[in-house]
Amino acid sequence: MLAKNASRVGPRNPQVVVLVGATGDLSRRKLLPGLFHLCRSGFIPGTRIIGVSLDEMDAEGFRKLARAALDEFASRSTDGADGASFAELLDYVPMSAGPAALREAVEKAEAALGDEARRLHYLSVPPAAALSAVRLLAEAGLVPRSRIVMEKPFGTDLASAVALNRRLHEVFTEDQIFRIDHFLGKEAAQNILAFRFANGLFEPIWNRNFIDHVQIDVPETLGLAMRSAFYEATGAFRDMVVTHLFQILAFVAMESPTSLEPQPIGEEKNKVFRSMSPIDPRNVVRGQYAGYRSEEGVDPESDTETFIALRCAIDNWRWAGVPFFLRTGKRLAEGQRIISLAFREPPKSMFPAGSGVGAQGPDHLTFDLADTSKMSLSFYGKRPGPGMRLDKLSMQFSMHDTDWLGDVLEAYERLILDAMRGDHTLFTTAEGIERLWELSTPLLEAPPPVRLYQPGSWGPKSIHQLIAPHAWRLPFERAWRDPNSTGG
């Protein structure tokens, strides 16, 4: 089945994908199902996938693992014929076999695809293993004609980020490196650019004169699962804010690029990061859910935060005086991915006391970064009947309301395609990530104490003082419209 526009958005060359960490959780849940969909839908003009990991298995064992991953995690139907065809594209080299065996497998794959084949190395490995994987690729002679995708986090502070980039640049050039943030691969995140710059209604008011404050809210209901060792050494700020929420902030706050090309967009994002003020620990709330210290692999006296909320500022002409509030954490009341812009309220109200004007907060423009994007614009309107009673109303858009839902690529699918094409638009640069760690230094050097919160809550109570006199947008006072509802 050839997807619409596949030839336009996919790479021109066949691709040999070296998937390091091929038997891990991310590979099984997202990467193998995503590659299956891209291959089946015709986005890639020929491919071979070589799995690499510490597990000792042969190619047939990897094919069985891939088929099981598709059966369990693929979001689209997978019939037997397609699954069998995909399995034929797979090969496997255990780490213990060394660089010569990996080189041989890649050369075999390239011989099947022809001279135009290119290489994509995807490092689905913990940060501590990334440089070992890079050395393996270098020793195998697989750097030419290649691009490399790196998973987060990119360092743990400024010094480690600088050192990591320096080591990477000894092997790969910056234009070969793709530091992935799956949040930016979501349709809703990219829709921010379309919404901002394509509409005469909203572009003129996207500034401090009309916007009072901005919230980026990514609460999670999930706990640590099997990631306690990683999380204990990382925490919510390093895991989520630097690599995800700050990137979303840049999309919201950036100036109009000269074109929708990777370099102009990257330049505007980096201008936002250069304009941000260093994170003041007094404007940060760190939390830890009750019971975290009892988790397996966690220090009984751990100071690691499982929740963080912060206020940050962008010191430029467009955003001077507009606070940006960011919040994320584990074991919270709801799982959401929300960007909410609160508009300034009218300077004077002519409505009588008791009319309800302002009672439910300011007007909001809200983006839901779920896989199927939604947007909502809330405002006050008159309630039917005698007198002047106002209530909060909203106009909502959901991808479910259109005929485009079948065209939506999942975040990893979109980003894999972009990396194959050499498109850096939705990826992070070395300059950008180092600047973010520089901004984070005051917080990392003097973090405020963690405050306990109950699982299933919205975090420590002190988050309300952080955002005062405003209020957190979540939980919503109005629910999203149910696209499956039969009501009018």
C-alpha cells in the first residue's frame, strides 16, 4: 500500500538501518513497528535493517522478536504476508561479534540495495553506552554516507554535554548527527508553526501585548517501570525539561524563520535559547512521589526529583515580562501534553457584578500534543435567556474531525524519515543543547529541596505559589469534545 505523498516526504535513496539496541524496549515498542509501517507504505525506496545488541541470537531469532513486537505494539493492522516480507529485510549482529562482522552485514545489505544506498545508524541505547556504539561504528568503517540518530539525554550538565559533543565530532560531523526529541515529531507540535505563521488572525497577537502567560504541562500517570537506575541518576529535569519541554518552548516563542528549512528554523530556536534567562532555583519546585525511595534500585535517602515545575523568562522584545510555566512529573493525576496560552483580559469591564465575566479565568488557546492533535480556543459568551450572564465557551478542532487521520505519522516514524532525508528541522543542535545546560547550571548547582506529593495528585502544593496570581490550566475546567460522541 503506497501512502499518499510517500515519494515526496521519504528519502530518495535506499537505506541500510543499523539499529543499535535492537532488542530493547524502545525498539520493540516504537522503532520496529515504525520501520515496518514506513516500509509497507512505500516511504522508503528499499531498505535493510541490521539489529545490533548485547543479546546473543541469530538473524532468525531477531526476526521472531520483531514479529512478536509487531503483534504486540503495532498501532496499525499487520497481516501475515506483510509481516513475512518485513522479516526478510532483517539481519542481526551481536555486539560480541565485533566491528568486522557488522561491516560484513552492512556490505551484504548494500549489495542487495545497490550503489545509491545510504546508512542510518539509530542508537537506541542508554546514554552511558552511546560512545561505545559510536566507536563500534567507526571501527567498522561505517561513518561515510551515514547519519546517526542519538537518543536523549544529551549529557547531564554543561561539562558532560560539551565533552559528549566533542567526542561525537571526532567521528561524525555535526550535519550527520540527529539528536532526537520525539515530542517535536508529533503533528500537533508542528501544527504550532502552521497555526502561528499561516494565519493573519493569530500572528499579530503572538506577543507580550496580548499574551499574559504560557504553560507547557506534561504530567504523566506512569511510574518508573524498569527505568529506576536510569531515573535515579537523571531525574525529571534532565529527563524531560531540557530535552523536551524547552524544545517545545522554542517552537512557541521563536520568531518567524526566513523559510521552513532546517537552518533558518534552527537559528530561530537557538535565538530563543540565547534570550532565555538562567533558571533561578527560587522559581523552581521539585517534588518526589511518596513511595519512590522504596522502589527497587532507588537510594533510600534519594534526593532525585520525580516532579518539577518552573518559571522561566525570555528576555527579548516579543516576550519581555511574559512568564513561561513548565510542569512535568511521574505518578500524577492525568497523563497530558498541553501547551496553553492565556490571553490578557480586557483593561476594563462594563459587565455588571455577578455576570460571570472573568470567573473562569482568561481566554486560552490550547494545543494538545497527543498523537492525534487537538486545539481549543476558549472565550466568554452570553448564556441564553434574560439578563447578561456569561459562561466559558470553546471552539475545538481535532484531527478526528477530518479525513486526514489516516495520513498521520507517529512521531518516531516522522523523525526517522527526516533523518534519512538529512532534514534537521525537528532535531536539536550542539549549540542549542549546550546553551540549555548553561541556562540550567544555577539550578543544578543549588537545587531546592524535594517536596513529597501523593501519587495521583498534581504535585506538591507549593506549585500554586509558583504560578500565583495565575492558576494551572490542568485539570481542565472544560473537557475536550469526544469525537465519538453521538450528541449534538
